[in-house]
Amino acid sequence: MEDPIPHSAFPASLRGTLIVSCQAAPGDPLDHTDTLRRLAISALRGGAAGLRANGAEQIAAFRAETDRPILGILKKYVDGEVAITPDFASARAVAEAGADVVALDCTARRLTAEEPWPGLVRRIHDELQKPVLADIATLAEAEAAVQAGADAVATTLYGFTPETRGARAVNWELVEAMVAQTGVPVVVEGHISRPEEVRRALDLGAWAVVVGSAITRPETITARFCQAIHEGSGHSRF
């Protein structure tokens, strides 16, 4: 096996903290840069140590409001599926907009892409001088990303790849294994809905935790409350 590629510095200020993802899907009422900027400010006032943002326009808007670290991505549709920062042009746009870290899909399915992620990791380091956060779904993908030079790994895509599709809860065994075996900061992202889960992730050794929908998507939050009402509608209140 080749020697691991040297790593850049993932922001030390994020250790032991909450990062809030301020994003909105196309067509969502919140899919508006100034609206998301206001959500980001609220999250920062609440204590978020950093932000995760999608797209150059939103990253730049957030950058104008804070010097706390921003994890930047750019989502594109590739072959009918959403891909996270799938090419160098996307990575460059994210970096130039003010992101401190470039995050990208480093799963096995992207190895056959037009611009495979191992090459993107190298170019981001060499040409943009930014650390890379590898969004993965399995331990093998995390280890491969570290071997290729990723500076941190995140569980972002667990539940969204062919091998893990349908999973809708944090895989705590995966978190523990990544902390024990990768040797780089581990970020827990995806399926976090309660504060005690953030605490559990940090207690297991995660560097930081990203929470999105449970904080910044009123539609999702409202739906959870309504679901509880419907599930209990057959029971008497007295």
C-alpha cells in the first residue's frame, strides 16, 4: 500500500462543536439566499461554531456575516442524481466564495465519474489550498478517502448510496469505527434529530456534528409534530 497523502488542517475551532447546515431544496419556500442568510445568523447566535452551505451565492452571503468556518459544497444533478461538488469547477467556485473547507462526495459510486474524487482531492489541495471533507457512507469509503488525502470524513451519505439506501438513523457503530481507524477528524452528519444525539456523537470521539433539517427546515419539523398527532389520534385524551 502506498503511503498516505499528507493532510491539510481541518479547522481546530470546530472540535467538540455543533455545525448547522443552512440549505433548502429547490422549490422549498426557504430556497432564497437572504432567507438562508437570516437562518444562518440565527444559528450562529444560538451558538453554532460553523455552517455548512450549498452554492457560491449562499456561501458568499454567509461569509459576509461571520468569520466562523464554513463547510462549502455545490450540488449538481449528474445522471439524474444529486452529486456533491462533483467537479473541480464546483470546488473552485465554493473556495472562491469564501468556504474554509470544501466538502465532496467520496463514495464508491463517484470513482467512475468524469472527474473521480481522488483527483479532485489532490487538485483542491494543490490549486485551492483548502482542506477537504469527504462525505462517505461506509468505513471502507472513509479509509479510502483518508488514503487519498482527505483531511476529515463525514457520515453525510450514509443512507443515500446503493449499499446503505433507506437507513434513516445514525449508524453509531460506523461512527465508532471511523473514530478508531481513520486517524482524521470525524464529522457526524445525517439523521441527527435530538440534542442528546449530538452529545452522544461527541462522546464517541467525533470532532464535530452537523445538524440541518432538525434546526433549519420548518416544514420537516412541523411534519414531525403532525405525525405524532396522527399516530396518537386513536387514543382518548382523558
